[in-house]
Amino acid sequence: MLAACGLASAEDLFSHLPDDVRLKQPLALAPGISEYEIVDYFRARAAENANGYASFLGAGVYAHYRPVLVDAVVSRGEFLTSYTPYQAEISQGTLATIFEFQTMICQLTGMDVANASMYDGSTALPEAALMAARVTGRRRILVARTVHPEYREVLRTYARYEHMPIEELAYVPESGGVNLEQIESTLDDQTAAVVIQSPNFFGIVEQVEAAAELAHRRGALLVVLFTEAVSLGLLRPPAEADIVAGELQSFAIPPSYGGPFAGIIATKERFIRQIPGRLVGETRDSRGHRAFCLTLATREQHIRREKATSNICTNQALIALMATVFMSVYGKQGLRELAEQNLAKAHYLSSQVTPRFTGPFFNEFVASSNGRSPVEINHALLKKKIIGGLPLKQWYPELENGMLLCATEMTRREQMDEVGRAFQAVERVA
Amino acid sequence: MITKVRSHITQNEPPLFERSSPGKKGYQLPVLDVPPVDAVAALGAANVRPEIDGFPEVSEVEVIRHFTRLSTWNYAIDLGMYPLGSCTMKYNPRVNELVARLDGLAWAHPYQPETLAQGAMEIMARLEAALAEITGMDAVTLQPAAGAHGELTGILLIRALLEKRGNPRRKILVPDSAHGTNPATAATAGYAVENIPSNERGMVDVAGLERIVDKDVAALMVTNPNTLGVFEENIKSIAEILHKKGALLYMDGANMNALVGIAKPGDFGVDVMHLNLHKTFSTPHGGGGPGGGPVAVKKIFEPFLPLPRLKHARNKWSFDYKRPRSIGRVRAFYGNFGVMVRALAYILAHGGNGLRNATVDAVLNANYLRKKLEPHYDLPYKAPNMHEVVFSDERQAKRGVRTGDIAKRLIDYGFHPYTVSFPLIVHGALMIEPTETESKLELDLFVEAMTSIAGEIDTDPELVRTAPHSTRTSRVDEVTAARRPILRWKPGETASKAAD
């Protein structure tokens, strides 16, 4: 091949590079290793993480069972090793699955249109806020303090240079839900959107309809966020929202230390031209057969460049496919039963401890410790190979006795009893 | 003659909703070990939904057949060469998939105690260090989820540094050959975008640059090698011009597959850059994600990197959240960890020399294609190319055949097309990136196909204009799709009356 190129050696391929940019010594990286050694290295690292622990962590990342069909499908090379489906004729597989994904997200959320996925929920949120700003021509964003704290941090990062002032809304100390009166008094004619999460970070189901009415009265949009997608199997969809942003990790996406996940943005028909990210549409081919293609690309960066609705290019197609297979396996009846099991487990768990808030909750809630701190309770639980809940003090100083506990269909009764005993032991000490 | 493929039967398959019927199911839940809870009592009647209208109801075998059938409608790297320029479609090693699925990694919760996440943190730290060595930069954040997300992070870092120096400035310069994400990113970060023309060799015009860089310019976003596959030979002067005026050099690392082990951006004046783990470091594209977009920076940017940062003390890893000058978070948790695992596996497999060999092979493959295809296609920019080569359809356009047509005809020959009509500075571009993982056998088949198509255009241009002819789906009507968007399935509503 070198000879065909008219070159004497491989080094000649780089002879046009200025001498002072060419690397003179080899990269200081260890020599390559075999497949066996690679597996061995990662097995050793995996062994240094938690193994064989029960866990009560939720807070945006949930431990749900992953049906085996999910990996069977996403491991197929035709899905795994293909690119973004620009060439529709040989990408119908990916396009058809995205079309189904968009449909199922609409059915779940009560929205008319959903995009082909965003990086994750935390980046879907600022994209939803920016979208609301484009729709309303306003900049101010009101966000509930009960929205996931890390999501709010991401929102602040994005909003800073878009000149979008962010203001936070308090929660009602008894119920744990967003303070509707404060929404009403804080809304003004500059407000682009009110952002709430339901179930919120404390696990409490929010009053979407009431929040929507307040927002709409002042010409603002309501953005409803979710992090626990399984809840949509049971909870009324946020159909009064103008934009729904969410995280689908619960749908057979491994926790994987925080990613890769898949976010979504769904909205009403009338805002279709302002939605960020990829969209797949149904059409026909030249022979009249049903076919799918990427569409409405004039919103996107590769066409509009600096005037695009977002700079997003890569999305999370393979991860969205995991969610699509999950939704297909469980289906209409299964997703509801799954949600009911989560509800039952979490309510059993709550009966073993003292819930902090009175609002309705799905599969996670805040428990109050009396006496020892949540950190100390977790320390005691770790000795029994249980990872307890998430202490909330770091984000909510007023909840220094608060621990966010989550139970899913995978949580076993005896583990929950153990958590109950840890809390009760503390109370006795106190 | 078409030697690589012949046609085979594919199964028809409707959207899953058309396979649904009430009561069918493909799941089994365990028996509940706690008392059931009445949803209406627990949540309130107003909070409980009716059934999910239209949601699928299918059996397990229908699910696996459905998705397997759909999968056969896709082309993929596992089937053959996928020469999309600027996308670096190289082989995705399967061992990477296996290790990313190990229980201790795949089931690690981002909030599990740091003492029980040391393995995950070690993987992240080792990848950061390897990427710093490869790029010649001082620090790396792994948080961005993809290339464009990395770009945004990088430009926010530049903005933060300039703000600290007293003036964030107003403009970002972007060459006309750049990816669309570059100007879109600059706009998202609150900057005005000024496009700068390339010179006749397809490179940044240094004299022109010197004239326009002033105190309003925050940075230049440059892709190197650029989207023509050409190394910006004046890159050091470009960096000097910017630095002299207090501006910074951002590098889009989309084409890093041409440089690993050959040259380090940190050595030629780059201040901030992103990498695409799903390009250079072999993590699968998955039909359009997930990706990974780490950002590598010079030391001066380190205080501004996203929260949290890995810290090593007393033989333990921890996360440092006390960083007052950080730009904040760009994503929840720590980034696409599963993608990081795969990228590190790729780096470990290759080692330093192996990575360099991959670069050499990638550049050799692209040069081989250039040499073999130059007699048949117009090469508008003659500067030596690195890992990709860009032709134009100038000769073929005279017979009414455009780059998009040639691309579609390539499908009949069993290949995925090259990147069509990009970069924008080449009229009717054919942007070809073979990557290092293609053998000479596969490359020769590609040359044979491209040569044969060139011949067809001379003798039967209509054959090419109406391609593809062998796919189960013929040319797709994208105009109607955009004019009357159907973005979800609804009963009885379809764009087509014919079977699937």
C-alpha cells in the first residue's frame, strides 16, 4: 500500500507536518495487553466497588430489573455499530425503533411530540428551559427547590450565558410539595417557565394541574420533569404541561455510576418547530412503502449552525433503544403492575420508619432520623451489607435529619425490615 | 460489477403497535412479598392514570422477532466498511461491551459511598491521565456527554478564564470548514460567531487571521486536521497570533484519530480541546449515541473545570466539590461512565505503540484511497491529507449526477456512503474516512465500487440518479416527511397505503 501511495515508509505519511509539532518520543502509556488481561483488569476494578450490597439509593438513579431481551437486542451489531441514520434507505431499523420510541414517550407523558432523546435528564432540563424562552420570548425561569439539586446546577450553568435569571421556589414544609402560593406570587410577565419535578426529589407527587393553571394565567409555560419513569405506569400523565423533560434510566438502563442514560423532551404539537434534537418522521419511499427518516432538520446545528435550536448532535439512540425494548416487554399491563409493586414496596418501607412529609409519594420518600444522624445510620447499615438512603443535608441544610429512601420491585422485605430496625435502634438510643 | 453483495430476503414488520392485542404480555413479575397498596388510596384518585392508551401488548417472542427484524434493515460496521468522513467509524471491540457490563461497574450507583466506588474512580482517573498524555494537555474532565457537549464545556471554560481576566470578550471565530456544532456551541455560550474563510489550500488564512484578531475575539475554534483531512501546518503561528491578542485556541478533536501518537495538541498551542470517545476511542455509535466528550485543558483552566473533580489522598479516591471558580456542572453525576470504561479498555488493549500504529494505518488507508480514486474523482484541495480525503462531484455533476446520487449508488455495492456535501467549502463534497480497521481487501472492494460507479455515470447516469435499486426501502421522500410531519404512530394513520 505504501508503494501504491508512492511512499518509502510509513513515516513519510507525516513528512508534511512541521517538524516542531511532531512527537519525538513514544506516548508514555503502558504496552498493549491481551483480551484476557483487559477483562482481568476491569474485574479487579469492579471488585473494588460495592458488590452484593442491598441498596436504598434512588435520587435520580433507580435499581430496576433489566429484562434479558434488552441486552439481546442492543448487542446486535446492526444496532450497536451503526451511525446516526442519515442514510435512510439502510437505516430503517434504527429509524423505526426511534419512531416507536417517540410514540411510546407521547403515550406515557400525554404529549403530542417527543424527540429522539437527549443526553440525559439533567441536560434535557436546560434544553427545555431554553425552548420555553424561545416560545415565549421571555427569559426568567422559576424552578422548584424540589427539582433534583444536580439538575438545577446544570440548569444554572447553561442559563448563565443565555441571560436567563433563575429563581427557586420553596416547598411546603409539611407536604414536601412545591409551594403553589409562591408560584403565584413570584410569576410575572417576564417569566418564561415554571419548572417542577413530579415525583419530586423528595418522591412527592406534585400538583401539576394547579401549577399549570398558575403558569398559564401569566403567559408562562409549565415544564414538568421526571426522573423516575416507572412512576408513569401509575401516575396521571402531566398532560397540562407545555413541555415534559425526563430521564429514562429506570427503563432497563444500567445505573453505570451515573451514565450513559437517556433524556427526553416532549411537547405539544404547536411547539414542534422549537423542540431541540433529532426527530424521526414517517413517510414513504419511491415505491410507496412505509418508510422513516430524520425530519425537520432545519432546526438543527448541521443546517442552521449558530441559529440552531440547540448545539446537540449525538443523542442517546442505543440507550433509548434499551428503553424501547423495556417498554415493549412490559407493555400496557406490565408497566402498571411494575409501578404498583414499587408503590407497595415503598409504602411498606415507609411503615418501618418515620416519613418526613405528608404528600403522596411513589417509590421514594424522605425519612426522619431521630437521634443519630443519617450518616451514622448508614454506617450501621453498611456493616449488614446494606447501602442506606441518601442524606439530604448537603443540599437541604434544614433537612439534616432527612434521608431519601427508595424501594423498587427488587427490594426485599427482610432488607426493609433491617432498615426499619436501624432507624428504631437509633430512636431507642435517643 | 457488484462483487461485495447480493440481495437476500428481509422480513416485513409493522410498528409494534400493530402487533398488539389486549391481554398479550411478555413479562413475569415476582410475587409481592409485602401487602399490596391501593393506588387510589395512596396517591389520591386525581393522581392515578387510566390505562396507557395505545401502549404495546405483545408476547416475548414477538418482541425479539420485532427488533431482530428491524435490525436487519440497518447497515453497520459489523457488516462492512462505513467510510463516513469525520465520524471515525472504526471497529468497536466486543470485549469493551463485556467489561462495561460487569456487575460491579454496571450496577454502581453514583451516590454509593466513595469507599465502595474506588474501582470506578480509579478507572476514571486512569482514563483522565491517558487522555492528558495523548493530547499533551494538563487536565481532563470526563463529564461532557458528547462532542458538542464538550465544545460547550470548553467554550464556557474559555469564557470563565477571560472573565477572570476582566473581559469575557464578544466573538468566537469559526473557519468556514467547521462542523455545524462549532458555531451552534459558540452561540449557546453567549458569543457572536464570525465565520472566517479558508485559503486556497483549505487551511486557515494566517495573514487574514492576523488582521481580524482583536480585543473582541475570545477564541478561534479550529479542527485539526481540519474537515478536509488536512493538517493546519501553521497551527503554531495561529496560536501565537491569538495568544498575542489575549485570545485562546480551541481545538475540536473530532479528527484526533489522525494525531494520536504522532502529534500532541498541547505541544502546538491548543489551550482547550474536546475528544470524542465514540470516534477516536472506539466506543460504539449505537445508531447515534451514547457518546463521550471529555475536555482537555492547559493548567491555567484547571480551577474552572466542572464539578466535582477527582482527588487522590492517602491512597483513596474522593470527589472534590469545593471549587469556587468552577463553571459548575454540565451534567448530573460524573458523565457517561459506561462509555469511559469502553474507551479505557481500548487504550489498554493498544498501549502507546498500538495507538500510534492505529493512527499510521488510518492515515495510510486514507492516502491509499486518495491515490486510487484520484483518477476518477476531482480532488479540489491538493494539500497532503491525513486520515480522510475529500473529493468533489465536479466531473460527475456535468452528467447530472451529484454526490448524493453517488452515495446512494454505493449502497447497491454493499457499502455505507461517505459523508455527503460536507465540508461546505467543497461544492458537492464526497468526504471519505476509511479508519485503520479496514483491510486492503475491503479498501480494494470500495475502490472497485467507486470506479465502477464513475463508469456508470459515463454510460448510464440515470442508473445512478435513481439508486439505490437493491435495498428493501427505495429513495425516501424526505420532503413530504418535513412538510406534513408524522412523528408518532396513531391507529389508522400512515403515510403509506402499501405493506411495510
